[in-house]
Amino acid sequence: MKKILVIAALAICSFANAQKGTILVGGNIGYTSDKVEEQFGETTTSTFSFSPKVGYQFHENWTVGGEFTVASSNNDNGTTELKANAFKLGAFVRYTKPLNQTFSVFADMGAGFQNLKNKVYGPGNNYGKTKADGMYVGVTPALFINMKKGFGLNFSIGGLGYETLSYDNNGADVSSFYFNFGQTFNIGISKNF
């Protein structure tokens, strides 16, 4: 029994050490669609997002790198339509804890700059445009499943964060705190080189 425990411990340590000094490449692709029944009709919102990451794993458990997100959404209530394009650029720090050779848990903390552009279309093709800039910071815990040789799947069910947006032309300044554990589900892939 002791020999099996020693062999298992060495296997876990060798898995963790195999990642040190490697480049992490990964990301998520997401799509959401919501329909909400309201007093005066139905509102449909759909969002598509793409979020790649690149980092350097300088320690068995620590990775640092850059992240980028581009997203597009469409909100239609039958009378007006809101189209939004969002962009985020920042850095992240990841702490990873291997559970065994197949599973690891990790938490990403990211922070950076964000930009949002909205266009509103209404009756008679009249539309308005708004633009906002701001910052974001967030923490996302996730599960990594090692499929083969550092290539794997990432799963997360939400996180917590804080965002600010300042709209141009004397527009509003908006700040929001979110805690969305269990409200979102993301699947991504990653590979250590």
C-alpha cells in the first residue's frame, strides 16, 4: 500500500513539474440566447463571445499572461433593436492545483481595459450611437481535464467581478459588481507547449 501511495505521489509531482516553463494557449467561445416575456411583448437577446488567452507558466502552480475578449450581442423587443460590440484587453494570473494526472482546479484573476459600442435602431430607421470605455477585474474558478499531453478542456460555472463604463458625450458612469456562480456555464480548451 505504501508503494502505491509513493508511486501516485511521484506521478502527481511529475505531472505538475512537466508544466513549469511552458506556454499556455487557450480560450473560450460562448453563445447565449434569452427570451423574456414582458408586459408589452417579448424581448430576445443573443450574445456571441470569443476569449483567447496566452500565458507563461513560470512555476508549477502559477501562470501569468494576457487575455482578450471580443463579443457581439443583439437585443430585439419587436419595436427597437440594440446591437452592441464589446472589447476587452488585459492581463491574468492563474493559480493551478493538480488533483491527479487527469484533473486540476484553477482560478484566474484578470484585470484590464474594456470598450463598448451600442447602436439603437427604431421606427423609421432612426438610430442612436453610444460609446463607453472602462475597466474590469474578475476572478473565475474552473476545472481542467487533461485529455493528452497538456491538451485539455476547461469548465467554469461563473465567478465574481467588478466593471466600470464611462459613456462619451456627458453620458452616465456605470459601475457594477457581479456574482454569477451557477448562472453561467463556459467550456474552453487549452494547451501547454
